[in-house]
Amino acid sequence: LRNLRHLNIEYNQLSGLPATILSLSLSHLHVDNNYFHPALWKENTLNQPQTLIEMCCHKSVHMYNVLSQTMKDIVDSNHSGLYCDMCHGPIYGTGLRVIRSVGGVTQVFGVKLLPLILIVCSIKCQRVLKDTRQEIKWDHYNKHIITCDTL
């Protein structure tokens, strides 16, 4: 994928793209006739409530060093292998989906507003991403998204 310059994903009924799309070196992205309109974002980010064990694992990770071995095993066995697109902490269960757009004045791959589907670990990270006016960018060095203050 390093040499990929043009990507055509037209007519695919997509509601957004994964944040990792920003890591590609595309010169142009064709996205017409997908479900990218902001009016559809709420419908496409309906999340199931996190389970009690997922919430407990999320809280326990901050005090991991003082947990018993049994609790550490429970926390470790529930880690999905995914990491939060906001705080970069571990995600337990499926995580929560948020759609945010990048672009605007500065086009991304020739697209004015490109919706990204972000997976976050908690309600707190979900609220921060929904409420923030910060710009989302890809950190090529650390291979994850970052939020930046907009001028």
C-alpha cells in the first residue's frame, strides 16, 4: 500500500473510513455516492452500552500495578487488542464508535470533508472527540491520530 496513489471507493455505501486512511500517501481519493453526509453520522455510530466488566477493566488499567494476579488475568483476557484513537489506551470489548471529519478548508486527498470512524475506549474519550473543535491529524512517527488546536 505504500505506492498506492489513487483509491476509488465510490458506490460502496460506506459511512466513514478508518483513521488509518490518513497514513496512506494518496494523491486522490474517490468517495462519491457513499453515506458520508453528517446527517447520517448519528445513525452510524449507535453504540451498545459497555458491559460492567469492560468498564471495570478500563478503570483497573490505571491501577494495574496494585491488582492481584487474578484481576490482572481478567483485565488482560478482556483486552481486544485495539487501542483508543483518542487516548491510545487499551480497548476492552468492541469500543465505542465516533465519526469525525477531517478536511474543510484544507482538503484531504482531494476530498473537502472526509468522515473518519474512530474507535474509543470510554464514554470520556467519546465525549472529548464529539465535543472538541480540535483538528484531527495523523502522526506518521507514532502511527496514530492526534488532535491539534485549530488556529
